[in-house]
Amino acid sequence: MSKSLVRYLALGLCLAFAGLAIPLSAAPRQSSQFCGVAESQPADRIFANSDGRVGWREYRSVQQVPELQKGFGQLAQIWTRKGSGSVVNLQEPGENFATGTDYCFDAKGALSAVRYELRTTWGWGFRESGSVSGGRFQAGKSEFFDIRTELPVSEPEQAASIPDALKPQLYLQESQLLFFNLLARGK
């Protein structure tokens, strides 16, 4: 089992008592620019692994992606920046949480910035953004927030029980993305 899968399974068990599902749409896309890309525009390419078993496939639109199995499915949207890299948004819905991570890759495929968001059925979320240098993530801004109001809140007690879930999964090179073989075919 991958480290990421183990991390999210543990998070799912920690949150299991909540019993509420957080749909993928509960993690709204920010319309601001990230790494020079307006993510409010349609993605250039879309990939999904809807159940964690069948494997990654490319789709023409988000509407064509089958419903993602909570806890196992993943959706990736890619915006390319001519001659200067790309931005990849990876979304993972769960029964009791949802995560969304934006990765900024430079023209050589190296990770340069990350924006991460976790939303829980406890009613709070966590978001963090920062740069990547020398293979290390350097958080620039982080906050806990109320998922209904989007307003900052103090660190919730439950956060201490899920420390790994508060850290973004890093892919230091674009080639480490699980769907990279499909991405490379279309370049």
C-alpha cells in the first residue's frame, strides 16, 4: 500500500464516527491565479482514477469523469503555461474528508510551489501554501478555518490526532505524478 493511501485510510478511520460525506464539491476551487495560471479557466487536460483500482484515464471534461469512489478516487486537472511549466490540481474526496492540492511545476518539471486544503466532517478545514526549495516544502501561510463560513478558527482539538493529514503529499518532480505516463503522451 502506498504511504499516501495508508495516511488517508488512517484519517478515514479517525473521522469515521462523524458519518457524514463530504462531496468533492465541498472543496471549492479558488478563482485566484496560482503560479500564473487562472484556474477559473477550463483545464487543458483532465485525468482521473475513479476507484483507485482501474487506473488513470484521460477525459475531455470534468463532466465525463465517473463519480469518484470516496477514499480511493482521484481527479487531476492540468493547466499548462507555454514554455514555463504547469499547474496540477489533485482532488481526493473521502467519506469524512476531502483534500485538494495545487502543484506548481517549473519548465523543467520541478515542483516550485504548493497550495493544500483539507476539509473535515468536524466542520473545520486546514489550508496551507508555500514554496518548494531544495526538495523541501516551506510553508508561507497556513490556517484552520470553519468550512461553512470560510473564516479562520483556532486549531481544533482533533487536529492533533491527524498530523499527517495536515501535510500535503509532495511530488518533487512532475514525473512522479501517478498519471505522468499519460500526461507525457500528450505533450
